[in-house]
Amino acid sequence: MTTAAATPPPGFGEPDTEDLRQADLPPVMPIAIGTLVLIVSGGILVAAQYGRSPNLTLPTVLLGAAALLLAVNAVLLSRVKVFAWPVFFRVFGWGLLAYGVITGILEFVFVFDHTPARLLTLFSAMLLLFAIDVPLMLAYSVGRWQPVDTD
């Protein structure tokens, strides 16, 4: 029994205009994921030392590297001219609101739990980067596929 191979419709598998724009975009997602990995790794290192006096050197270095990556990402993204900026900022704004609430709740837990000042400062900075990085990823993921007004 033989089956006829179905031929794809014309234009199937060919890139559309949104696909072609992807080549000109900076590597925002890999950098943002790297930022998130550094933030989470720093938090894990601190949590692993729970119950004893934590050494904050490596988590602080990871936090600094994460902040640097986030700044690089912002600069790279700001240089993009052809992009669905209205959609990006709408998603980014709502994402900031949502993650701001999450971050605020976590910050309250740390304060309510009487977290020592050094740890609280480190955790607060990590939460701030987290609350910016995740909405950035969400907004970029949506904005990169939206049609762009060329008017």
C-alpha cells in the first residue's frame, strides 16, 4: 500500500515579514534568561547557608553580573528601531504591575520575618531585578511577533 506524499501549499515554510525581522533583533531573550539564572543562583547560594552566618561575596558578585546583563539588555533593546513598541510597553507595564505585587509580597515576608539587614538588602536587590527582568522577557516575547506600523 502506497500513500501519495502530500504537497505543501504554496508559500508553506517560507518566512513571513515577522520572521525576517527576527534576524535584526538583538539576543534579548538569552541575555534575560542569563540574568534570571544569575539572580536565582544567588538566592540559592544564600538559602543553602540558612541557619549560619552567610558569606555574601559570591551572591553579591552574581547580583552585580545580573544587573550588568540587565543593563546591557536594556541598551541593546533601546537601539531597535523597527519594533512593536506600543504592544511591548503595554505588556511590560502590566507585567511590572503583576511582578511588582509579587515582589512586594515577598519583600513583606522578608521584613516580617526579621531578615538581617545585609540579607534584606541583597534579597531586595535580587527581587528588584527579578521584577524587571521577567516582564521584559514577557513583553519582548509578545512584541517581537507583532506587526509593525510603518506609517
